[in-house]
Amino acid sequence: MASLLDSKKGLISLILILACLILFPLFAPSPYLVHIITLIFIWSYVSTVWSYMGRFGLVSLGHGAFLGTGAYVTALLFNFLNLTPWIGMLIGASAAALFAAVLGYACFRFGIIGDYFALVTLAVGELVALSIIALRDITGGSLGFTLRSLGNSPLYFQFGGKAYFYYISLIFLLFALYLWKKIDKSKMQKALMAIGEDEVAASSVGVGIIKYKMAITITSASLTGIGGVLYAQYITYLNPHTLSGVGVSLAIPFKAILGGMFNLWGPTIGTAMILSLEEYIRVSYGTKFIGVSEVVYGLALITLIIFLPKGLYGTIVEVFRKKQKFKGTKGIH
Amino acid sequence: MLEQILNAALNGILLGGVLALLAFGLNLIFGVVKIIHMAYGQFVMLGLYLIYALTMQLHLPLVLSASIAVFAMAILGLLTQLLVIGPLLGAPRLNQLLALAGLIIVFENLAMVIWGADYRGIPLYLPILKIANFYIRGSCLFAFLGALITLGLLYLFLNKTYIGLAIRATAQDTEIVKLMGVNPRSVYFITLAAGGALTGIVAAFFTPIYTVHPHFGSSFTIMAFIIVVLGGMGNLLGGFIGAFIIGVVTSVSAVLTTTEVADIIALVIFILVMLVRPQGLLGTRGI
């Protein structure tokens, strides 16, 4: 499937999958399923743009910072200044980008990589959550706040039905996947690959480390900000704990890694897997004992990480490749 | 006002003692196993619940339930090494980090299932002492002294016993230590057990001070991180000094502003130290 876009057969199957996805809300047995798949699209989008950085060794554990910045800036502009989220979204994304630029420059300038980068970003995610709580006069603090409801008004990014959000988030997910391919074909991919392997060696052959890292960080952060806006507009409620802070900042890489962050479809598959697991456990145990579903979920996550270190999709691709290689050598002999 | 600030600083020093003990375990595990124990604060939370359950629900004497909790947390540390950290020793660091973060979800919700979301505490009233113009909570003073004694014993353990020597040697060089006839894996087990027992001890000292709830641990994990980074990861003396700095800074700024702003200040210190001096105040760079 990694070569889905390259071969003719792959293209046809991709179009078929897309057609199914587009028609799905029309024939869906219940709005609940549309809701779950919309959430899968939104979080797949977020974990895909997270992997833009993650797969080049820039492991951020603080994407909640950008998610929260984007969502809160946009929602506050709407609630207080009546600015439509379609424009506010761009401002929110720019705010996240600016934030990422400052953070990124500071980190890359001082040569913060690996674990240290992960820990700094983790702290930044928590910092944003605490700042949102501390500014409780305008943000509502830990209690969060609700978006002003305008009923069905597409100009203000509010719709009467769930299906609209389904299509919008599908478009954003497709865009994120397209951009991944675009990055893969660019010079940036090679540069970042080299940097990820060995920074010093890369810089010694003239690769501008800071420039490329900044570019990918800002791209990832601003798109994550937009992801926050999508989620907030869909749920119409903003809370510092669901949009930033340690919990959500760790949940994003969880999804990407369990799917396989080095593959185009990995984050999407990881998100689909985790959200379905979460929902399944919640529906089957959640009503009996509060908390049991999360315990099972946590144990499942740990088990998956131990036994599938390359992620579900990553492992499948690897097994498939090994088989092909095996076939290949057989052919030569 | 000045008196208030001085009083807060004094309380910060007392808090620093306990934080030093908390950070010590995290630091030891990082130094030896080279792993960042994301669920460390949750261990303390479980320890507090265990003491609560044994004392209030099974009516055991407090000292006995505290000792059982210390022992149980040591076992939990061993289990963590056996089931989670051990299988991931060769894995990418991000996977290790996330697996331990998965433990946060498990522990917090396990506590939720067993004890519910209510605040639980043992009604223990230690007197408030008045020295000159300063007010000191007896429970904080008790925790401070207990933490210092425990740290002293730990110092002796690490420096005067064979196992302590093996632990320190493993922290320095895992490969060479094998040539000296030490099995790093058993050292890892001992370290995790010691780290677990420490969380039990911290929980025992926290019992008179705090009431516990399922999300009690996370703020202490972050606090312990900040201290460990400030002092230099793996540097035990640095962590000791860092704990007092953070204790004083947070309690003074909490008096001057709000507790969130105090936490924000601690995080900003953390980020700045990471950027400018990632090896910490006393640490040496290079992992």
C-alpha cells in the first residue's frame, strides 16, 4: 500500500476506497458511526502532521501546545470579536507557527536533539495548558468554554449535520497525506533524512540544519493548530485538558507510533486502530465500571508498543518487503 | 508581606527536602537504566492510596501500613522492570517513554476503579509550630527530617555497600561493568525496586500533608523532572540542590501570585535550563 499512488492498480484501489468514504455518510447505519469516523479523520490528520517531524527524529511530545494555541486563538476571536473561524483559523495557525518558530529556533540554535527535545516540548505543552488555565478570565480556566452557537451557518464554520464535518475533515486528512508525498519528493526530505541520521555529518557537507528543521517544525505546528480548530469546531467545546497538556500531547505520538510513523498510512491506521479500540472498550465495559475501560486501554497500548515496536502498519510493510525480497532471491538462483 | 515571603521560603525549604527524596528515585533510575520513568508520580499516588486503604479500611496501625506500602511499591517497581522496561531495553527511546506513559493511564484509572474520584486522606493532626514569627506545619517538618534521614541512609547504601558500588558502576558504564562480574540486568531490578520503595517512603511522608485523588501523581512527576533536569540528569547531588531551589521558588511565587503561575515559573526555569545548560547545574553532558 505504500506504493498506492505510484502504480495504476494502486491508483484504482485508492479511488475505490475514496468513493466508499465519500458515499459512507449517505448509507451509514447510524450517525454514531459517522461521528467516530469524523474523529478518526481529525486525529489522523493531526498525527500525520505530527509525523512530518517525528519521522525525521524530531520527536515532539508537546504538540498539544500548537493544538491548543490554534483552537483557542480561533475560538476566542470568534466568541469575542465575532470573527469567522474560516479566517480565525489562519490567524490561529499563524500563532501556532510563530510559537513553533520561537521554540524551534531556540532548540535548534542550542543543539537540543533527541530526548532533550522531547522533554522540552513536553514541558511546553504543559506550559500552554497551564497558561490557558491561568488566563481563566477569558478562557474559562479548567472548566473550558463553549462556542457561541449560531445554528446552521456555514460562513461561521457551524453546520446543521455531522456529515459536513465528515467531509471537511476528510479533505484536510487527504491534504495532509498529499503534503507528505510532496515532502517526500522534495530536496527537504533528503536533507532532513541526512540530519536525522547524523547532524554533524549533514552540516559538514553543507546541509543547512536549522533552516530545514525550522521549515518542517513550522509546517507541522501550523497544520496541527488547524487540527485543533477542526476539533474545537466539531465538538463546539474547548477544554485545556483535551486540547493541550501532557495527556493529549502524548496521545498524538501514541497514535502515530502504533500505526508506524515512517509510513504514509501509518498514522492514519494507528489512529483508526486506537480510536476504535477506545470506543469498543468504552462501549463494552465503560457503563459497568468507570475507569475499567481505560485500564484495559492502557494495558493494550503498552502491549502493542512492546510487541509491535515499528507500529502495526510498519510491521506489516516490513514483513511484506521481506517476503518480496525472499521471492526475488529465489528468482535469481 | 516580607514576613509572609520568608515564611513561604521556609516552607519551601521543608518541601524541598521531600522533593529531593522524590527526585532522587527518578534520578537514580535515569542514571542507571537510562530511562525516563514517566509514571513515577503515579507510583507515589498508589502508595498513598495503599496506606489509606490499609489504615482506614483494614484498620492497621499507620506505621505498619506504611511499611507494607513501601514493600508493595518495591514489588511494583520490580514488576515494572520485568514486564515493561525489560522488554523495551533495546527499543527506540520514544517507545520506552510512551510505554511508561501508558502506565500512567493504567495506574490512574485503576485507582479510579478501586477508590473512586473522591479525595481520600487520613485525618492526622500534627501541631503547627510557632518559632519566632514563623509558622511551620508539624507534618512538613516531620516529612523534611524523615526525607533527610532517608537520603543519608541512601548515601551510605550507595557508597558503603557492594550493591551500591555495583549500582554506581552500572550508571557509569554498562559495558565495562559486565567485565567486572556484575550483571546489569540484576542491577536494573535492584534499582527499580529501590526506586519503587522510595516512592512508598515518599507516600508515607506525604500521608499527613496531602489528601490523595487519582490524578494526584502527574504534578509530582513533572516536579521531579524539573528538579532532575535542573540538577543534571543522573547527578544525585545536583538533584538534591535543585529540589531546594524549586521548593523555595514555587512556594514563594505561589504566595506572591497563584499556584498556576508558580507552576508556570517552574516550567519556564525547566525550559531555560534545558536550552542553555542541558547538563544541569552540576551535571556533565553526554548521553
